[in-house]
Amino acid sequence: MSEERRANVKEIKAMIQVATLAIPRERESRDMYRKAAKNAPGELSKQLFERLAKDEEQHALKLKAIIKYLKEELDRLKD
């Protein structure tokens, strides 16, 4: 394996690690916003917190897709 390829593998592994660590944080944020929506004093704030919760869930899904892509790239580089 070339030096450049080794560097790419190392970089992809680091990106996978960061994205993997970020998913639980996105879920924690989602849960916090859901709780805030449940306890919101009015409809406007409830809608805002529900939207923010949805955004955090989408972030987690995007991170999962990124991880999948990066793992595929990693497999390709290792071949």
C-alpha cells in the first residue's frame, strides 16, 4: 500500500470515529428538544422545538449515511 493510500485510510478512519461519536450527541439534542417541546409554554415554542428535534434526527441519519460511505471507501482503499 502506498504512503498516500495509507494516509487516506488513516484520514477516513478518523472521520468515521468523529462521525460515530457525534451520533449520540445528535440524539441527546433531539431528546432535549422533544422534552422542551413537551413542556413548551405556547404553540410557537412547541413548534420550534419540534422542528429542532426533527433536524437533530436528520443529522443523525446523515451521519449514518456518511459513515456507510466512508466504510465503503475504506474497503475500496484496502483492496
